Amino acid sequence: MKTFIVGVILGVLAATGIFIPILVHEQKAKYEFGKMNGRIDALQEAASILGKEFGYYKGCFNGKTPFKELFEVKATSVLMIETNGVKTIKVIP
């Protein structure tokens, strides 16, 4: 009986020693995953608000219109377009 109890205790300690590092790694991975999803949601919301406020870009780029991409998220881009010396923010959905 004594060897059984010692075996159980050693088994629990070994399993704990293996399980704790895996648990810590998974916690960090899930935290980063959630953080990145929150960032994507925030950028989509910002692009949506900017599109409603400043309008969506309906034209096409001919290569001569100077623009700067401020940020993009998934298939949406937020651009700063300069037309006749005036800089405006437009969203390409």
C-alpha cells in the first residue's frame, strides 16, 4: 500500500510539472489572440465611422492621384487623398 501511495504522489507531481508550463503557454497565446481580435474590431469600427463622416471613395486610382494609406483592416482601407492641394480622408470598402 505504501508503494501505491508513493507512486500516486510521484505521478501527480510529474503530471503537474508537465501541465503547468503548457498551461502558462496557452494562457499567453489566448491573451494575444484576444488582444489581436480586439484591435481588428476597433480598426473596423474606426473605418466605419470615418467612412460615414468623410465618405467612401467611389473613384478609381489612375496612378496620378497622390494618396497615403493610413491603415487597412481586412478588405477595407483608409486613405488620405490629396486633390487640388486639399487633403481628405476616404475609405475604400
